[in-house]
Amino acid sequence: MPEITRFYGIVIKMYFGDHLPPHFHAIYGEYVGMFNINTLEMIEGDLPKRAREMIIEWASKYQNELLDIWESQKFIRLPGLE
């Protein structure tokens, strides 16, 4: 699974050709989460609240780019959360 970005110990990855809805995976230590790109809600996982908030803040900045990556299946690295 290609790594899209990494920030504050959080790793964002996306499988290509994965199941719907369009989503990305977040890993933070032993915690994981799967986020819907369209709604930015965590649809699966056990991430701590603060990590979820940072991931949603990051994803809201790059939502269009995430959808482009999902649809085109072209790997692009995105900046992390600053």
C-alpha cells in the first residue's frame, strides 16, 4: 500500500483498486483507521480522538487530491500537516 504522507507519527496510505467507498488508511502506532474521502468520517478503526482530528484536518486540505489519487490510481505524495 503506497504511503501518501506522514506527519506527527501518523502514516496515510491508500490501496489502489480497493473496495468502495473511496477511502484511505491511517496508522498511528498500534492504532488504525479507515476514512471515507467524500465525507472524511472514520468508517472503521480505533484511532485516538486527537489523531482522528489531525487526520480530518489534513484530509480536508487535500480532499480533492485524495479523490484524484483514488480515481486515477496514480501515486502522488502529499505534504503532511503543518
